[in-house]
Amino acid sequence: MKNNIDKVKSNWEKYENLLKRLSNDSITALIEEFGERILMCPASMSKDQHGCYPGGLIEHALEVALTMKKIDKSLGLNVPMNSIIKVALLHEIGKIGDEAEDHFVEQDSSWHVEKLGQLYKYNENIEKMSVSHRTLYLLQKFHVNLTREEWVAIQIATGSHFEENRFYAGSETTLGILLQKSKSLVIHQSTIKN
């Protein structure tokens, strides 16, 4: 258990330090407001999915950032590092929930835990919104400025197969493709390890 606590703490320090590199008061305000909720947020609901534990969201974001950086460097894409940091670390911030309610809550059905491995469930008390839309909502609420490329990258991070993202298929920005592919690789690698 101590190792898990140390890992969550270490990941939080990396996460916070990377965001501080952006020198953005709006992001700092967002982190100060939701820090503990971001810190404890899982990345997914079920044990067979990536990051289904406290701190999973931050761990996932850090892995996506590192993967984006490696791909950018290896392919010579020259995507601005500040954009990589911003979209990688904030692209799923909507998973924390809204201003008052968490997106994921502990599963209270022993059947769902035992049979399906669902440690969390969607909070029924929260207004319905996709993760990307909630992310963009929270970022605008805290006046986090995004370039057009950053906004589209966050919007399409879940993939062009979703109805809300099909409009962008075929005209994705380099940053958007880099985020999508890095996220997919990180998720794929975590399923191989399990």
C-alpha cells in the first residue's frame, strides 16, 4: 500500500511540475480548485481497463505526455512542447466530474464488483456530458486558453469513430492525431501488461 501512495504522490509532483512549466495562472487555479479530486481520480471503471485505481487519471496523463514527446521527437513533427503538455495532461480532466460531483463513484453493487470487475460506476447525480465536452467546459470555466489545434485535439482525443468527432475525420490536426495515437498506445500497452 505504501508503494501505491508513494507512486501517486510522485506522479502528482511530476504532473504539477509539468503544468507549472506552462506558467498559466488559469491552469494553476484549476489545479488548486480540483487538486485532490484530480489526484484521486481513476482513469476508468473496471479492473480490466487501464488506470482503474486512485491516481489512475494522472498516471495515464503522464504516460500519454511521454509517448507524445517520444513520437514527436522520433518523427520530427516539431509540435510545440507546451501544447503537448497541455493536451496530454488535461485531455481527460472532465473525468473528475463537474464543480461539485465526481464523475466516478465507488461501485456499491457487490455483483458488479465480483462478476464484472467494476470498482467504480458513473455518478447518477451528475449532469450528463461526454468526457471531452466536460473537459472543454471545465477548461473554459477556468479561462484556460486553448489554441484551435489544442481544442480540436482534446475534442477528438477519444477517436473519430464517435459521432461527435466524425466531422473532424480526415482533417485532424497533427496535435490531434498525436494525442489520439499516443492515448491508444498507452491504453494498448496497459492491456498487454495485464
